[in-house]
Amino acid sequence: MTGANSFSVSGYGPQRAGWTRLFNRDSLARRLDWPILLSATALSLLGSLLVYSATRNRIQINHGDPYYFLVRHLMNTGIGLALMIGTVWLGHRALRNAVPMLYGLSLFGALLVLTPLGATINGNRNWIVIGGGFSIQPSEFLKVTIILGMAMLLAARVDAGDKQYPDSRTVAHSLGLAAVPIMVVLMMPDLGSTMVMTVTILGVLLASGASNRWIFGLLAVGVLGAISVWRLHILDQYQINRFAAFADPSLDPAGVGYNTNQARIAIGSGGLTGAGLFHGAQTTGQFVPEQQTDFVFTVAGEELGFVGAILIILLIGVVLWRACRIARETTELYGTIVAAGIVAWFAFQSFENIGMTLGIMPVAGIPLPFVSYGGSSMFAVWVAMGLLQSIRVQRPVSA
């Protein structure tokens, strides 16, 4: 055979054409943000090693199987990646039309926690146990729907060309939409999720171009709300004790201050390069509670040292940097608000989680995005990653 036919028989022609289509300028592969995707994946895979190290010897929770949490963490990561792909396939614009349904479903799930179906785990009544060792934390999904719901309202008239910035009525409606799930979460009470949602709402308002009086007003409401929560004794005693221990680290080191003290010892003992993966004395000795979830950063600090801890922070930094770039480069306000809300969510939750292990933030019981063990948290952050990728993929291609 000669000519084009002989070229095709060799297999080179169709393969080259296929690769050209896959990586041409308009292809999905070229338009994905690979740095943010690879960084998030690296965090989840690194988290699997840290979770395994923290749980392999804890027979009281791993049911005698040292790989129990490792397998589930990897499975949660796989499901999260599938959810990201599904979100990209649907597109953030299509999900914009489904916001009312998603908002209602997530709020309904949160309300179920307040019924007999809800379960209390580690002092927080914010879980629904579904059996087989699995449970759902609806408050994690509320973070996504609050961002989508507020973005839908704030950007509607601006993206349609009717307004340059959202007016006061629109801002008020969006804050009302966000206030309902926050009140439900406070009733659980889940202080950590409430803090994250509040900062996320602030980020959404800043990105929307809303008047500064709304920003300062929200800050004032937040301060008054915190005082009211304290005065009305809405918080449980263990949550009050956590703030007391944060204000005075020497308070009851064997009781309320135990978690923070052990976390500091674990991180401080790691030095520059750490004791080596699976060789941390604090981790092996099981001195740090909830080390696979809220305090997973202590495993990195002890076993991988300053180098490993900085690696995690740098990977989170790449995720935030690329997300900020996605928010800046999109041409629609809706996409900008969604991306900015995710940045505020990831940034504050990461700072709070790492900060509480270092003793510079109060213990609030929230996971480290992509790293901590937990299905609901993992699914929510990967859905958010899918939204970011969708915003980037669906932006117009410059000439």
C-alpha cells in the first residue's frame, strides 16, 4: 500500500490525528487547569498515607484491619474525582438552573440531622449514619449550595446586562438565602461549619461588587451574632471549653487542652525532615485524638517534618492561586462569584485546620481539604473542584 493508506496501516496517522484532536487549542484536555487538578490529587494521595499512618495501629476504630481507613480514603477520593468529572460534564451554567433543587435537597438533609435520624459523633450532632461504616455530613454540601445560590441571585441581572452591580434588594435576598442553612447548622450546633460558611459568604459578597456597607454590615452582624451565641448559651459546654483553652493554652492540659498540647508536641518533634513516615512516636503511640480527620496535619508535621508540612501548604497555595486566576479570567460575574466563594471556603478552612494544630486558632472540628479522612468533605471539595474546572473550560477562547 502507498500514500495515505500505507500511512494509516502503520497506525501512526490515526494516532497522531487523535492526539491532535485531544490536545488542540479547543480540546477539553488543553482547557482544563492541570496545576490545580494535579495539586488537589497530590493532596488527596498524600492524605491517604497520613490517614494510614494515623489509623493502622488503632484497633479500637479500624476493626482490626490496618488498611480499613486507607481503602475508604482512596475510595472517597475516587468517588470525588468521579463527581468532579460529572460536574464538569454538566457544567456550572447548567447547575445554575438546578440551584433551587440542590438548595432544597441539601437543606432537607441538614434538617434530617435534627431529627432522630441524626447522630452525634465526637460531640457534634451533624451526621446521618447510613450503615456499613458510612455516614453523611450534610453541612459539607451546604457550603456548595450556598455559593451557587448566592451567585445565582447576585449575578442574574448583572450577567443579563441590566445592572453593573447587584442592587441592595438582590444582596438582601442572597443573604436571606444563606441565613437559613446557617441557622440550621447553628442548631446542631456545628460551630466550625458556621465559621467557614460565614467567611465564604463574605468572599462571595466581595467578589460580587456589592456595596461596602453590606460588607461592613455583615462583619458587624457577625460580631453581634458571636456575642449573642455566647450570651444565650447556644454553644455546648465542650465548645465553650475549646475557646477557653485557646485563650489560655495552659488551662487543663490533661482535659480540654489535651488535643492542642499533643498536636503541638507531635508537630514540634518533627524537626526539619521528620521522624520518617510511619515512625512518629506521637502517632504510633496514639496520643493525638482524631488524627485521621481534624488533626491529620500533625502526622505530616511529626513524620515528614517541616519539609512535609510546607509541601502541604504549598500544594494548598497552588490550589488557591489557580482558583483565584480562574475567578479573575472568567467573563461572567456568576463564574467569578462561584470561584471566589470556593477560594474563601478553601482558604479559611485550611487556615483554621492548620492553625488549630499549631495553637494559633481555636479547635473547631473541621477537616483539612483534600487531606483529611471523611467522605462528605471529600465529595464536597471535589464537586467544588469540578465547578472551578467547568468555569475555566467554558470560558471563551481568546483569538
